[in-house]
Amino acid sequence: MGEDTPDIGTDTDASAHTEKKSKRKSKKTVNQDLEVNDRLDKSSDDPAVEAQISEGAVQDWIDDLQICLMFLTRIPVPGGLALSHPSLSNACRFFPVIGSLIGVIGAIVLAAADQLGLPQGVSVLLAVAAMVMVTGGLHEDGLSDTADGLGGGSNKGRRLEIMKDSRVGAFGVIALVFIIGLKWAGLAALSIGPAALALFAGAVISRGILPLFMRYLPLAKDDGLSAEAGRPGFSQVTLSLAITLVVAFIGLGFWLTIGVAIVVALVTGAMSFWVKVKIGGQTGDVLGALQQLGEISVILTLAAAAAS
């Protein structure tokens, strides 16, 4: 019976020893954490470390701008792109910045043609042509392919198949003639200054909204440009829209920006709903079509505002 009785005193001593050991470990861990935090605080106060962090952030911005420039335009990047895995989903936050460059080029061509004494209709056509050349017709191609697919296909699979075809069909030609004709008519109705502003604003706003659709509009298929680009993060979409709004408010003023934003949202929103029903969501061609519709919405809204 004595052998079966537990040694209470021994267990109590062992428990006390374990508790003391645990407290020593806890104190040691706390001290280590304090040392780590102290080193981090010192590092954050170190000008060299701060400079290195800032340099890295600036390099990220430069890389993203280069990615956007190479994707949205035919303008060569000096030395090429050094990144082995460029991320368009991250870089798209700077779409409106490259849009402003494209818009400035169009505005300069318009103003230069006007200074040469060319008729305004000719000047507008040259400016639109210059912007198409700068972008390589990237978005116009997307518009024509989307029009062919939506107009000629009887089901989702057939529509996507038509959109992949490099040949331009009747619906694509009609869409291109229609969109270029509307741009020409809207810009020709404005005087040179407002027309140049409309070109610039259209180029910025129409590209600044694309990350929004890249993030929230479902993919129509698992391959292709949209799928490869990936989904932008919320911060990328927010920054792109913020840059777009700041530029718009500065160039157009508050109320005109609100009016333009409403029209652009209605037109591109309707288009995104339509493609979601017809093909299931976005492709690279659909994004190009959305850009073109956004741009013409800006131009025609400004033309209507000037006429009223």
C-alpha cells in the first residue's frame, strides 16, 4: 500500500522547479524581443537604411512605368526591360500616367497641325492617327475583335474563337469606322484648346479605369492576355483611380469631372455587363474595347458640354 501512494512532496518540488524555469524562459524571450525591436528601431532611424528603402521604392516605380510604357505603347524603353518576371497586375497602377503621355502627344500634334494652318478636321484626324501610331492600335484592335466576336458568334465558345482570329470581320470594320468617326466629329466640334484637352483627358481617364475591370470583371477564359496579366490588388486599383481623378479635376474642374465620370461609368459598365453575359467576362480584347468606349465617352461628353 505504501508503494502505491504518490510522493506528494516530490511532485510539488518538481512543479515549482518547472514553473521557475518557465518564468526564466519567458523573461529571456521578452528580453530577446526587446533587443530585436531595439535593433529595428535603430535601423529605421539609420539614414543609410532609409535611403536604401527609398531607393528600392523608386526603382519599383520606374520598373512599373517601364512595364506600362512597353505594354501600352510602341515607344522603346532605353536598354529594354531588365525584369525577368514583369508584373502587369502590379504595374497597371500607372496606366493613367502613360495615358497622360499618349494624350500629350495627341494634343501636341493637334496644336502643331493647327499652327501650320491646316483645317481643324485635318488637324484632328492627324492627332487621332498619331495616338493610334503611338499605341500600335492596341485598343482599336481589341475593339474590332470584340465587335466581331459579339456580333458574329452564336454561343460563348464561337464568340471567343472569332475574337482570337487575327482577321477583321464586318462588325470589326464597322466598329472602327464608327469609333474613329465619333472621335473626329466630337473633337472637330471643339476649338483647338478644348479639343486638345479632350484628347488628353480621354487618354488618361480611359486607361485609368482599366485596372478596375481587370480586378472585378471575371475572366472569360483561362488563357490569353487578361489571364496572364493577373488580378491587380485593391491598392493598385485605388492608386490608378486616384491619379485619374486628380488629373481630371485639375484639367476639367469639379463638375465637369463628375459629369464625365457618370457617362464613362454608364457606358463602360453597360459594356462590361454585356460581355459578361455574352462571353463570361473579360479578355485582352474586351479591355481594349472598354478603353475605346471610355475615351469616346469623355470626348463626346466634353463636346456636348461645350455646345450647351
